[in-house]
Amino acid sequence: MAVEITPHPPWVADLDATLEPSRQAILDTPVIIDASENQLVDGQIQNFLVGFYPIIRDFPQWLQMLLDRSPTMGREFFTDNIRVERRHDAMWRAMGDGFNVHKKRFQEPEPMIPEVKKFHAYLTDMCRNAEFGQAVSATNYAVEGVAQKISEKALRGLAKNEKIGPRGRWWLEEHAKYDDEHPIHALEIIKDCVKRGDGDTPEKVTQSALESLSLMKVSMEASYHA
């Protein structure tokens, strides 16, 4: 990866301190708690995997929007990330296989539930229209940053689930291992945007990530209880 890691300015500590309660709230959603205890509710987990799927499915297209307008320092990062996220789509559907989700539910898109639709629209708008640092903060730093923590917690229980098998844990294990790198490199891009001062400020990149995490939490809860 071509992104060079640099010393953090003071505002980065404030950013992470501000985001931490929202990250923890996601880890405390019923679907993640149930997964961590290997007590996922049959029916609800299938609806969750289908309901939240549009976010997984369309993540590469949001990254493509960012690549299309990325400064030079971010192009290799987004190109590599798109390749990785396309594989994650297949991994998510493999998790669906593990939980006996009919393939047709992924192949023939169901209407998005309102909460997921709102989150989806937010990420689309940010990646297409927001200042670049704010878009990266909402997408790569917020969403990918918490994905690793979600996977680690869920695997506490699902690692013991013989029914779903290794392929059913594929998405979780991949994120638990590798997604720590993406937020680190995304943060370097955000720091560069703030430093250049073209509309990105510490306050604005913080707010964009906060909104993303808030919408993500609500989407996860609604998908599990759909």
C-alpha cells in the first residue's frame, strides 16, 4: 500500500474519543451480542443478512466513486480496496449459505427496509458529493473501522458454531484479520485533506463519521428485527 503513515495531529485523538461511544453502541446491538454468544435467532439472522446486504453489495461502487475523484496519494488504496470488497460480497453470501438463506433472496433484490435505505443514500451522497475527507471518514474510517471490531466480537460465539462451517465464517474471519489496515490508511488520507484545508476540518470529518455510525447502528437493528 502506497499510503505513508505519519504522526497524528492532536485532533485525531479527539476524533477517536468522540467516535468510541458510537462504535461501542454498534457492538452492543442485539445481532452482535447474539452472535458473540452463539445465540442468533433463527429467522432473524436470515433477515439480517438479506436486509443489510445492500450495504455490502454496493460498497465497491462507493469506493469507485472515491477513486474517481481521489488525490494521487489515495488511488492505490482505493484500487486495492475495491478488489478486496468485491470478494467480500461473495463472502457475505457464503455466510448466508451457512445460515440457510435461500440464494434467490440475494439474487433477486428485495426492497430495502427504510433504515437501510437511509444509510445507503447517505453513503451514496457522501461518496458522490461531500468534501473528500468527509466522504472517506464516513465510508472507510467509520464503516470499515468498526467492521473489524464487529467481526472479532461475533467470532467469540460463531467460531463454535459447527452448523455454519468455515465458509459461513469467511466474511467475519477476513474482516477480523485484515480490516484494521484500511482505516489506518483512510485516516492518512483524511489527515491530508484536513491539512490542505479545502473544506475539510476536524469537526466536519468527525461529524460525517458520527452520522455514518449512527445510521449503521439503526440499520443493523432494523435488519435483525425485520
